[in-house]
Amino acid sequence: MGAEENLRVHTRWAEAEDQHDLSHHEEFIHDDIEVTSPGGELVVGIDAYRAMMQASYEGLPDFHVVLEDQFATDDRVVCRWRGSGTHKGELFGIPATGKQIEYIGMSLWEFDGGKARRGWIFPDIASLMAQVGMA
């Protein structure tokens, strides 16, 4: 697959997650996906990835993501994004505060055969923690 196809897949994937729809991930990511984020445990497998996203939705029930910028090669997609929502449940171990938060981040995805195989997610946790009064 080429860069344009990888961008299309990544965009559809982000749109589904923005709608809190985790039911089509087989179209976007490999069953054995590996996802790394700073300070987090390695997430391995599609079910673990879905559980990670579900935990985000529980922490931010109105979670919304906007893709600010993205580019691709034949085997990579890099994206700069902005997430927002109301902190109504535990998020990254932080109890609910009821505060509206917005944070930025970047992600790098390695694609293989038109699906993400590995990913590295870099949210601005310092900004998020400051917004909920933890910094």
C-alpha cells in the first residue's frame, strides 16, 4: 500500500474513534498491534487497544479528536492531533474533576499491508495534568 492509502485508512480510523466506534478496528489495525506511549505499558493486540480507547471514553465521555496535520510514506503515518472532552471519569489514574480539557499530541504509526502494525502515541500529558489540577 502507498502513502495515500495509508492516509485514507488513518483518517477513517480517527473518524471512527471520534464517534467512539471501536467495532471496525480490524479494517485499520493488525490483530497483533503494538502501541507505546510515554509512561504507559506496552499495549499489545487489538483487544488491548480497544480497552485502552474505551478507558479514554470512560474518562472523557464526550471525547473528541481533530486531526490537525498528517503526512505519510509508504509505511508510516505521522499525525498531529488535538483531543478534548469533559473529565467525568478516571483518566490516566486521575479521578474525575468535571473540568473541560483540551490537549495536543502526535502519533506515529507503522503500516503494513494497509493496516497499522505498530504505533507510538505522544499526548501532552503535562498540559492535561495541569488542566485537572495535578501539576
